Amino acid sequence: MMIILMLLLSQIACHAHVLRYYVYDPQPPVHKYYKLGDLIIGAVVSLSFIVSDPLTFDVEPPPVVYQDLSILTKHYQHILALAFAVKEINENFQLLPNFSLGFHIYDSYFNAKRTYHATIQLMSTADRFIPNYKCGIQNNLIVVIGGLDAETSFHIANILDIYKIPQIIYGSAPEMNDKTSGLSFYQMAPKDDLQHVGILSLLLYFSWTWIGILAMDDERGERFVRVVIPAFSNQGICFAFIEIIPRINYSAEHENMLIQGAKIYEVVMSSKANIVVYYGVSYSILFLIWFPYISEFGVQKSYINQLKGKVWVMITQMELSVLNYQRTWSLKLLHGALSFTIHTKELHGFQDFIQSQKPLNNKEDGFLLDFWQHVFNCAFPNRIQDKVVGLICTGKENLQNVPGSFFEMNTIGHSYSIYNAVYSVAYALHSMTASRLRQKARMDQSKMMRSLQLHHFLRSVSFNNSAGDDISFDENRRLLVGMDLINWIISSNLSFHRKKIGKMAQETTIEETLIISKDAIVWHSWFNQVQPTSICTEHCQPGTSKKVKEGKPFCCYECIPCPDGKISEKEDIRDCYICRNEFYPNKNKNFCLPRYESFLSYGEPLGINFSFFALFFSLITALVLGIFLKHHNSPIVVANNRNLTYTLLVSLLHCFFCVYLFIGRPKQVTCLIRQTAFGIIFSVVVSCVLAKTITVVLAFLATHPGSKMRRWVGTRLTNSVLFFCSLIQASICISWMWTSPPFVEVDTHSMNEHIILRCNEGSMVMFYCVLGYLGFLAIISFSVAFLARKLPDTFNEAKFITFSMLVFCSVWLSFVPTYLSTKGKYMVAVEIFSIFASSAGLLGFIFFPKSYIILLRPELNKREHLIRRKC
């Protein structure tokens, strides 16, 4: 039954301590009510769920003749919380002196017509339905507490708003729109937006991104689906399915409901999503309890026996309550569920009050007998006419032995809200009477005026309840209350236990999230006590990135390796990224390694070898120069133009020393000097070789009688060739330095592993002009020497020059493609090697034969020998 509790407030001379009970059962709606003193509370409490046409189940109902299969006994605690609060307040002489509280209870049956009827009865006589007239207590104030479901609260508010009677809602608040925005009520439960944030925070905390949604087919369910889809999607959460649960129908259409339920069951159990958010009303949990027994209703499906574990995430509205015929049904499906509940503390003395409720001793309570029979599956003999089949109630049964799915001794969220609601009314009335006394207002104010005053004091009420919680409303008449996160633990013997594993403040954001004791959670046995995961695709490991599958939600993707030069250090990265300049990707592309500066240094083997060979060849060149200087008057030295020979040897010596400009950390000075020095020095070397070749040719031609070539033989021509050829190269280098000089460059792109420090040539055109001019001189020298190779041996250096220039040209022709195909310090190494090879070739082919004659064959180094061979 859906019960409406009415609170009537009036002034009397003393407190009433006698509990009087009246039973009145008109059709419809049925109502049973308490009356305490002359001040009555009215409220809506959900006690039961009525099926007008009970279904026939294969599961055998309990063998009791007097049995109402529809009662949700667990909600009886809501009435006890109301009675407990009223009892405490009436015994507190300081809170409401000269006042006492009482209450009426009405049933709405989750039906709009009956809800309106019951609400109007609040303003009618006790035995006759006369709207807007209540004989005897017409001056009493009324406050209505209810209901548990939003739709019931909305129907009540439509009536109460006419009379300005305050309504305190302990369940979910109805959705307001433009037409209903004027309705006023006070909400004891957290607002829906806070629950949405709590659910989202919970999903993000456990990284559950692939979830299912079950929502009730009502306005709140539609709003939930409408709100959460964009909000959750923005946080990276996708939906495996979104199913709308049909409302529980009281008609004979139960077969269609079960068939629809079977289809939903198939969707839920076949999905890979391990997390299902269930957004329903108070009785929605019954839908889940049916899941394992769908086959019992004639819906035969092969998947029904494949019961999988799911983590059910539920809202504050939902409690684990079962009907009597479900007493023996398995609740294993709900084991490990996570439920948000209204923040609750245990009320001192409440459990003792519950224990004191005995049907044989408390005859004023018209609900207690029915409750007792359903909870203990027995019957009282005086309640029925026929013989009792089954157990007989003794009235001494212990409520502590009742399974938690039927009744709980600990205070549950909605009962705690009812308790606080009653106290809110009491403190508001206390402030209101104190204010009236101070103002000496007239006591005969109209009932509506006093109701409006009560509204004012309810808005500003603020107190600490007996559990120590602060109770106050915000500007929107919502109680400033947080939420607890509860873990449902269901044992094999069907016992039910709530375990608080987290909490959420009254005002929070997604970033602040929940406070959760992760290790305290008991998961469904399906997960072997390992935190379940719920993702559409396994995590993409570092080194890969996500690529969304076409036509699938964005949570469903495939993992592709990062491209070259990029990495991903975390799981499920959407795009790989480039390391900073100082780092480079490792082989697995999952983190960055520090880059090392790369240049040809003196400390590495290649630099050491080059330094050694540069020094070695320099010493060899210096030794040859020394030999020629020592024997400068010898015929072989004189015959080969001593000055030109010395110039060539000194130039070769500088060529070998030039190598040191290419080794070491690049600097601006060395970058400017090394290529110009290399170009000018080598142009001098090749110019010397060209001059020597021309000298040989002219010397041979001058020996013929009457030859006019004699005047060209001499230092004048050789100096001119050397000067002009070198001047052209120097001019090219000066133009290079003027227009686009070389500079130090930090190259972070050519090689992933290294930062290349190198000299940028500035203008590659000018660099290749220098090389081209050297090649031009070398080709001319080679051509002239090649043509003069058959001249007499006595004066013929042409053969040696031909071989030397052949080596020179071969080296520098192969240098260009090799240089362009290498990177970093190896480009420098190629150039150094070319300098070595070409310089050593000139030194060896031109000067080794002469040094051999001077040192080892001195008898050949005579003028007579040269003249004889000539003749």
C-alpha cells in the first residue's frame, strides 16, 4: 500500500500520552490511521504494492490462508520512524510546550485517483467524505509528509497548494515545468542532479566506461536518460544499451510485461557491459528479482540459465524489498550492488522502539498484525474464520531474525528522512509559536494564514537532530544533505547486509568525486572478488593510440601503433605525440629517451683516428719538405721548380692541418673558417699542380732548337697561374661569406636518437661552387698531365701528376653523392676522409719518387745523369 501520513498541529492545554487507534476501511481508498492527542501529522509512506489481479506463479506461495501477496513489509519501518519521532517530540516538554502531535495514515495505491481522494480526505470528517470540511479539528494545522514516489507527491501537491498546506517529500521530488512551477514542497532527499554527479563520479573512479542503462518509464526516467547521455559522453562513458523498464501494471496485462522483461533480460545478460545503472522508483527492484525466474513464467530462452554477474548501480529511491511470494527466491543477482542512499545515522533508541512493537501488546497499530503475519509467514487464529494452514503466530517472534529484504532493524534512508521531516515541522512550529508570543498576535488567525506562516518558518528551520546531523533547507526548499554509498551483501541464506563504503558531500563536483573505501567493497562472486572492469575494448597499451571503429560508439576502438617519431606513454591515448626536442622515442614508442648531442669529437674513436692521421700526414709532409730543403741544390729539386715545390708542400701541410677545423664541437668561428680554408688551400694545391704540369710541358717544348717557348719558361708563368687560380677561389669564398655565411645549427629532425650539432653551410650553391671550381682546376691539370705523359722520363713529372690527379678527381667525384647520403657527424667524416685521400694521393704520387731518389738512389740525383738521359 501507498500510505499518506497527515500531521495535524493544534494547541491544547496539556500533552496527550494515550495512543488511540481507529480503523476505518471505506472503498476506495483504504486508510488506517493513528491519532496521538489532538495534533495530527499526515504523510505518504510506501508500505505495499497492490496487484489487483494476482498472477499465478510456478513458485509456491506460503501455505497461509490469510495472505496478501502484495505487501512490501520492509516499508513498515517508515511508519515506525514517524511514530518514533512523534513520541519523542511529545515527550520533549521544552520543544513544544502546550502542544502535541498526532498523525493519520492514508493509502494511495500508486493511483492518481486514489491519491487525490486520500488527500481530500485530510480536509474531511473521519467517517464521511465531505471535501473541504473537517468537523472538530478545523483549526488544527496540517502538514503532509509524502510521498515516496515523485508521481504521488505531485498529485498531493496539486491539492495541498490550494490550501497552502506544507508538504514535506521524503522520496524523490516530481519534475517541475512551466505549468507546475508554483507548487511548493520541501524535499528531504538529495536532488537528482547530485545523484547524477554521484553516479558519474563512481563510474569515473573505477574507470567504467562501457555501461548499460535501465530507466523507469516515467518523467524522471526520461529526464535521466536525456541528461546523462551528453553528460556521461563528455566524460568518456559510452552506453552498451539503454532500456526503458515498463511500469508495474496492476491489470491482466502481466504476460506482456513479462515478455518485455525477458527481452530486456536478454539484452542485459548478453551484453559485455559489467555495469548497469538502474534508475527506478521504490518498487523497481522487484523487476530485477524476477530476472532469474523469467523461465518460470513460460518464457523459455537458452540464455536464461547463463546468469552472469553484474554490478548494479542504483539511486536513493530504491531499496531491496521483496514480496511474500518471493521469500524463497534467490537474490544472488543483486549481491555486490552499489546503491546511493540518503545520508543516514543510527537513531538512538529506535531499535529498542522497534523491538517493543508486539502485536499482542500494541492493539492500536492496525498495520502491525498484517506486517507480523507477512514477515514471519504465519497467521493469527483470530484473524480468519477457517482453520489456519501452516504456522500460527505467537506474537513473540523476534524481528532481529527477519531477513533484511523483509525488514531491517537499522535505520534506512527514507525512515531517517521521515524522522527529520517530523522534527523539522516541530522546530518550525516552535519558532512560529515563539514569534507569535513575542508579537502578541491574535490567536484566532485563519488556518490558511497560519499555514503560510508555517511555510516561512519551515524554510528557515535549522537544528541538530538526535544523531548530530545538521538539518536545514536551502533557498530551493531542499534539505542540505549528502549521500552515502552502500554495498549490498547477500549471503547464501538470503540474509541481507548493508555496508557503507563511501560518501558524497551535499555540494560537490565531478573533480571532487566520492570518498570511497575501495578495499571494503564486496563484489559479485562472478568476479572472484576482483574489481570488475567494464570497457568496450581492452585498453590500448602505451606505444599505441585509439582509432574509433566506424559505426560504433567512441568507446569501441582498435589499437594502432604510433607512427615513427611519436609516442604514447599512457593507456588509451587518442593521438600519439612527438617528444620534446631534447628527447626521442624508444623502440617500443612508449616513452622518451634523452637525446645526446652528436658531433665529431676528439674523444670518440673516429675523432681520435682522424686526429692521429692528420698529425701523421702532417709530419710526413713536413719530413718531405725538410728533405727537399736540405737538398735544395740537388739537380732533381732544382729541375722541378723549387719554389713551386715548396709552395705545394706547405699547402699540403695546411690541408692536413685543416682537418682539425672539422673535429670538435662546432662553433661560429670554425664554421666560418673551415670551408673557406679548405677551398682556398686546396685551390692553391691544385694550382701548384697545374703550374708544375704546365712547366713540364713548356720545359720539354723549350728544348727544341729555335723554340719560342723559352721565354715562357720560368717563375713568372707559374706565379701567375698560382696567383690567378687561387684568387678566383678566394673571390668565391669572400662572396660566400658576404652573402650567406655558414652558421652553427642544432638539427633535431634528421636523427631521432641525437641532436646534431653541425655547421650549416648557409648557401649550398656557394659550397658546390667551391667544390666545382676545385674540380675544374683538377680536370685541367689531369688533362694537361695526361697529354704530357709520353714526354721523355728525364723531365717528365706528368705521369706522376696524372696518377695523383686521377686519385684527386676520383675522390672528390665520389665525395658528392656520399656526402649527400650521410647525416650528422658522418658528413664531416666523409669530407675529412676526402681531404686525407686527395692530399695523401698528391703527396705520394708526386713526392715519393723524388724522395726515394734523394734518399736511397743519390747516384741518380746528378746533372750528368739528367743530361745523358736527355741526349
